Amino acid sequence: MEEEFVEVPYTVIVDTREQAPFTFLNMPAYKQDLPSDKKDRKGILLVDVKKVALKTGDYSIEGMEDEVAVERKSLEDLFNCVGNDRTRFEKQLERLSHFKRGVLMVEGDWNAVIGGVKHSELTGKHILSSVIAWQQDYFPTIHWWFPSTKLTAERFTFRILDRYWKKNKP
């Protein structure tokens, strides 16, 4: 049985500053693109992606850029943001906290965070303590995700955006 292709009815916006952006294409665990998980969209999903300079976040939905944003961080970037770049990062979190759906997507599970990264004076405990404080005391509306791989982070990002669109579509 041949797979059908189904266009996603919105455009995913990718910030122009993303250095190695998610493409939402050719995911190795699947034949190609993203498989649909709903009866109303059976087949392989075709995701339209557009690069635009976003004020906040790295991924959003066209027309909803002020409502939903996913900020993506590698482990190394997260360690840098908690340490040397903390003031700028907290301003970024402040902006993200005002979205209807603000997400921080970290490419690395908690075991990797606790294990630390090379060339950082911070330990995993520093990161854990900061993230818990930000979640509980300062930015409780931001949803933090820690998928173990870039591919899983890409899938989570798409599914978060897709669900937001389904619930809030114009």
C-alpha cells in the first residue's frame, strides 16, 4: 500500500538565526517527512517551512508568532545560558513567559544534563537548580522539554506546534 502525502494546513516559521534548524523532513525513523497520527490526516505529512526573523523563540506558526514559540537549546548552549549568558537568557525567558504557549526545548535528557558538558565550570546540579527555580518561582508558564536527541526534539517541536494550531486555528 502506497503512502499518501498530506499537506499540513499551516506554515512552520523557523528563526533566521537558527544555525542547524529542524527541517521537519526526511526523519530517519520514518520513510520520509512526518507520519500523521490522526484519522483525518492519514499518510505522510508535508510541512511547509519558512525562515523569518522571530522576536522570541526559534520555531512558531505563521500568523501565530506572538502566541506560540519554541526556543531550542543544545546542552552546551543551555550550560552557557545558565552561566556566562544568564542575564540575556533570563530576558529571553521573560519574553517567552508572556506567550500563550512558550516552550523551551533542550536537546539532551536529564542524565546528560547531570553528566555536564566539556569546557563548562558549571555542574549538572547548577543547571538543575536553575531550571527548577525558573520553573517554580519565575517563569511557571514556560514548558520545559528534555528529549534525548535532536530527532526527538524535532518531533516534539512539531507535535507541540501542531496541537497548538489545532486548538487555536483561525
